[in-house]
Amino acid sequence: MPQIEILLSGFPGTSSRCFLGWSGCYLLTTTRGRRLLFDTAGYNERATVINSLSRLSAAPQDVDFVVLSHLHFDHAANWDLFPNAEIIVHEREIAYADSGGADRAVLRYHTPVLRACGRLRLISAETALEDGVQVIPVPGHTPGCIALSVGKEILCGDALKSRWDLNGPMAQPVWDADLARQSIAKLKQLGNASLSRSRYAARTARGKVARLWRAWRKGLLPGWQRAVGIASPSLGDRGACNAAHHIKPCTRTPAAFSR
Ligand SMILES: [Zn+2]
């Protein structure tokens, strides 16, 4: 069975400047011993990605595959750190980035470099990468979003930003809301037991986020702020923040949360 390790845990927060863009990254080791990275985080985390790999006894040159869930900057900016990896992207995502549309989060200037690197592998449908590891198209957030099925678990990227997307109002931005809902239904069907969300504190620690939310709903905001502002086990190496900028959890209607 392939092994999944959390390289960077996702975090669902916003600040007075913008959303934090702390998306999850995962390192997989396949049954054949090959290493796969699912998403690569944003520019501001280049050093963190390398350091986190090192803590898992891996170096950038050891990574055989990089799967980019989509080409938003907070997921895909650091693919170039992995000199030997095949870079896997949905063909519609490349076309989306090339289209010059209004989505400012897309790394449109990366696509010529991706094409020129000689390691880009475009997929257009469900694709088996290795035993037990399958790429699954989940369009909607962007046209070429892909998830990764790993054994009985699924790494969802922004197709499922958090548990809120399962039952509550859909997180923005979304390119096509109907398609996004269809993809979420597909993920629910596929995952049913243990879905993994890109912005969750940990792949298997759904309760961790729920506990933080419950605390916040009970008016324990100072505790929440401490959790955000000071390095803590729940935030790992992302704990430090600039106190000059007010940081808060994403605000979506708690009443919609039913799972
Ligand atoms: Zn995105």
C-alpha cells in the first residue's frame, strides 16, 4: 500500500491582507519505492518545502512525480524545485492558464517553462500512475483540477477546500459551480470514509479543525488567536505570523456544517 506523509498541513485562514494560501502538500511513497509529491505550495514556502522534505529524509532530486492539483499559485509555484520529477497536470489546466482569463491566481507565465522543461505529462482522464495511485479529474474550482486517489484515501486539492464544502456553501473562487458540485459528489462517493482536504490541519485529523471551530463558535477567540499567532503543534512550522496583520479563521456559516 502506498504511504502518505504530510509535507505541509493545510490551514483555513484569512488575514487583513488576503487569504493565507496555506495549502496542504503530501509526500507519497509508492509500493515500488517511488516518491510522489501532491502539490508544491506557494512562492513564500520554497524553503519550507525543502526543509520539510529533509525532515522526511528526502531531497528534491529524489522526487519522481509532482502532481499539481491545479495551477493556482498557492499549490503549484514550486514545481521547478524538483529536477528529476515528471510534472503531471491536466491538459485543460494548461489551456486555462494560457487563455489569459480573469483568474489572477493562475500561474500563467509558468506554462511556457513547463512545456520547455521536457518533463511535463498532460493527462485528460482518470490515469493510473502506479499501483494504488490514480489521478482523478475533479473540475469546477478550475477547469483542470485533479485529485489523487491513494488506496482508500483521496487527496482533493481545492476541489474540496474543507469540510464546509461537503455540506455548506461552496468556497469561492469557483470557475464553474455546477461542475464543482458534481466533483464534490464524486469525491464523496469515492472517498466516503477518509477524504483529505487541502486546507485541513492534517490529512487524518478532521477532528482537529472541528475542535478549533467549536472553540471559536463558543466565543473562545483569544485561544484561537493564540493558536494562530504562536507556534503550536496544530500549526507545525507555520505557526509564526506577523502580529501587525489581523488573522482570523475563514468565516462561513457554521450552521451549514453538519458532518
Ligand atoms: Zn485554487
